[in-house]
Amino acid sequence: MGYKQARLRRLNDRPSRREGDYVLYWMQIFRRLERNHALDYALVCAEVLGKPLVVYEGLRLDYPWASRRLHRFILEGMEANAERAEKLGLNYWPFVETERGGGRGLLRRLSERACVVITDDYPCFIVPGQSAALAGKAEVPVMAVDSNSLVPVSLLGAPVSAAAHLRPRIHRAFAEAWPHRASKRPKIPDAARKRVRAPFDVWRAKDVAAFVDGLPLDASVPPVSGTPGGTPAARKRLRRFLKRRLDGYAEHRSPPRSLEEGHASGLSPYLHFGHISIEEVVEAVLATTGDWSPEELRIHNRGKREGFFCDDHDVNSFLDEALTWRDVGLNWHWSRREDAQRLETALPPWALETLGAHAGDERPWLYTPEELEAGATHDPLWNAAQRELVATGVIHNYLRMLWGKKVLEWSPSPAEAYRTLEHLNNKYALDGRDPNSYTGILWCFGLFDRPWAPERKVFGRIRYMSSENTARKFNLKPYYAYVEGLPAIEEIRSGAGA
Ligand SMILES: Cc1cc2nc3c(=O)[nH]c(=O)nc-3n(C[C@H](O)[C@H](O)[C@H](O)COP(=O)(O)OP(=O)(O)OC[C@H]3O[C@@H](n4cnc5c(N)ncnc54)[C@H](O)[C@@H]3O)c2cc1C
């Protein structure tokens, strides 16, 4: 196992039960059947024990911010996984709750027949709590496997206070991690393929859209068109990015544009739900440049944004987001867990101090969370960004920063601003509920940043952003035109815009 040991965490100390019927892989967030370290490990266990492997992927009705939008995306992924499992010859057991509590106790019952349970090690949302709950009850070992990023998160070291501190650590570990990527196509030993009948009706839907519409879910967050879930859809988006958007990424990612017109990859929903592995993305992006090899990384540029992987400006820029910035959130959550998400424990002392000193400042504009959710502010750019988020489940990266900063400015307190942002981001964004949801929002309050001058009202020394400056910096006409073509927020929330 060697290097891969760094990805493994034992969640209880129960002895393995060799007489069990199968090895159980409980897929919670790395929702894919290829390039998945957790699946690879489960297959090794099945081979060593000479047992079938069962992949169980479940979906409850009551996860926080559950909606038709999130359900549809996840279920499209499950539909694709069912097809893939059939081809690979894997026992794949999808379970979808159709009434609240319908799945209660199911996982525990499945674990009672297992030799060992393998699951995903992800430091955010409901995953750590769910895994710990099963580990506490199960009579067999529960092992969590980290398939979050290219470098195992446990090797990234102590949480950093700035991306600049993590970049050299990733660069240092990259060459060693590279040969240990998860299997492109998992090797399935004969024993693992042996058929096992599921003790429940596995989920199958002829029409995922109609199925989701029939579930008791929040209908005010409808599914989005244009971003279907699943590994095949993720790969299609990756291919389009490589063909049309990577070229020019460094220069043109920031100007606000639709996904179609801009240079962002639009991969974050797929990365969040694990429909695609960051290893596959990095491999594909690096393959576009002829001048790179893992043996010839430019060590003299270690820790720099430019020139470490290759000479291609766009590739280096993309990898800095997809590796450095994405891993910042994972690293931050890995050891800090809940503390990673609380203003008072997450923010650096200077940020807490300056926000505290300006807590009593008069706010020229004050909005309730409901007004913000409805995109009913005096600021057309902010309202447009909110409309994009509500209508498409995506929000342009540059505007997302402005969007967060303004909520801080227009809320009665930083604590209320933070609650509002967490709620809106996690409710509407397909990529929400992620380590980077929290680090992204907290960045708006000073995390991973430094004090800025001049000291301002409400913000104190927190970096300030304004719609006026954004309008000076970029031509916003194409963005406004794009948003004008989207359904209005009230139409969407009433279900009419779906
Ligand atoms: C207020 C706020 C909230 C945010 N909430 C989320 C969130 O819920 N989920 C989320 O994944 N990201 C979040 N981010 C970070 C960033 O906005 C998104 O990752 C990015 O816009 C996703 O679009 P993309 O896939 O087209 O990015 P690309 O530019 O194509 O980048 C490729 C990948 O790199 C990673 N990445 C890019 N930018 C960042 C960044 N600034 N921080 C961390 N990782 C990054 C993402 O995984 C992304 O998919 C937030 C940022 C802010 C300011």
C-alpha cells in the first residue's frame, strides 16, 4: 500500500470479519467508479479477503439544503454510475429515499453482513458526522479513504494562513504523488465481481426528471438546465474547456461572462460531487502542453504561481486554482473541522479585531436575508449575480467575491452576513456545501488575506470591493445581456422558471 497509506484512516477499532458476505464501499461524496482511491482500496480488500465488493450509493431526503436541484444532479450521476457498474461487472446498489426516514438503519444493516466497510474521507458537510456515526455502531472496521486531491490531504501539513504557504508544499509533494494516482480503470478481481442480491429494491428511474418532481423536496430551487450531473457530463465539460476555454484562461477568466462565453471551466459542481477526479482534470490539462514531465518539474520555480509545471501561462494559472486554491479549503478543513467554519475561530485576529471595531458603524444600506435572496437591492450588478446563482446554480468567480463582500457591507453584523452567505451559497450553488464554500466566503471577511488600507466604514481593514470599480475594470454589457435572458428570481422560486 505504501504511499497510499497516507490516504487511509481507520474510524473504529473493530476486528475485520472474514466470514462476512462482502466488502462494502459506501460511496458518499466521491461519486464515481473510476479514478477513485476509495474504490481502489475497497477492491484491494475484496481481493485480499476473496469476497464480492458491494458499492452502496445512497441519497436521503433530509440533508441540509436538500432541493430538486441538488437531487437531480446527484441522481443523474447515480444513473450514470449504474450504467458504468453494469459494464464493469460491479455490484452497485443505489438507494434513494422516497419518504422521509425510509432509509433509516439501512446502512447499519448492510454493514452487519460486511467484512469491512470502506467509505469516503471528506472533511466537510454531513460526511464526517455520518461516517463517525456508522463507525460507532458497526461491528466491523470502518475505513475512510481520501480521494479529494492529487496530494493526500494528510501530507499537506498544518493549516496555512495564506495560499502562498501551501503552494510550495503542493509543489514539493507533486512529483511523488503523481505516480500514485487512482486507477484510470479499476482492476476488478474475480471474487469482487461475484453477484450479491441487494436486500432492498435498488433505485432505477426511467425518467429522472419526473422522479425528482415527485419527491417531497424544496421545489423553489428547481433543477438547472445546461449542467447535468454525472461522470459523462463532467468529462464532456472538461473536453469543452480544453478545446475552447483553456487557451486564454489566465487573462480572461476574471471578466464576468456566462459559462458559454467566458474562460472558466465550470467544473466545480462535478468536482464537488466527485463526478470527476481532480487527478483526471490535472492530467488532461497538463497533456495539452508538450513541454512537461513529472521528472522535469522546474524546481527553481517551486512555490511560484508561474513556471513550476511548464511554461504555458494558461496551464499554470489553471493549476494554481485547481490545485493550490482548491487544496487550501481541503487543508483548512482537514484538521480544523467545525472550527474551520466559525467566524470567531476561523478568522485571523486582525480581521476579527477590525470587524469588531467597526461593528457599530452606520450601514448606509441594510437588507434582510429575504431581500438579498430575492435580489432586491439597489445594486444592479449584485442583483444580476444573485439572479445568475438562483437561475443557473453557478455564479461567476469574480462576481462571487463582490457578491460576498456586499453582503458583509449590507448586513447588520458580520455574523448575520456570514449566515446569509452560507445559506444562499449552499442552497443555490451546485458546488456549495464544500470546503471551498466556507473558505471562499470567509475570504470575503479576511481569511487568507492581509489588512488593507485605507481603513473604511464597516469593513475596517478588510479588502474592499465595489460594483463601481468592477464596472470600471470590465465591460459588463455581455454579462448583463446574458443575465437578462435568464428567468427572473421570483419566477424561478415559484417553480414557473424551471
Ligand atoms: C464567496 C465565495 C464563495 C465560494 N463558494 C464556493 C463553493 O461553494 N464551491 C467551490 O468549489 N468554490 C467556491 N468558491 C471558489 C470559486 O469561486 C469557485 O471554485 C470557482 O468559481 C468555480 O468555477 P470553475 O469551476 O469554473 O472554476 P475554474 O476557474 O475553472 O477553476 C477550476 C477549479 O479550481 C478550483 N478553484 C477555482 N477558483 C478557486 C478559488 N477561488 N478557491 C478555491 N478553489 C478554486 C475549483 O475547484 C474549480 O472548479 C467561492 C468563492 C467565493 C469568493
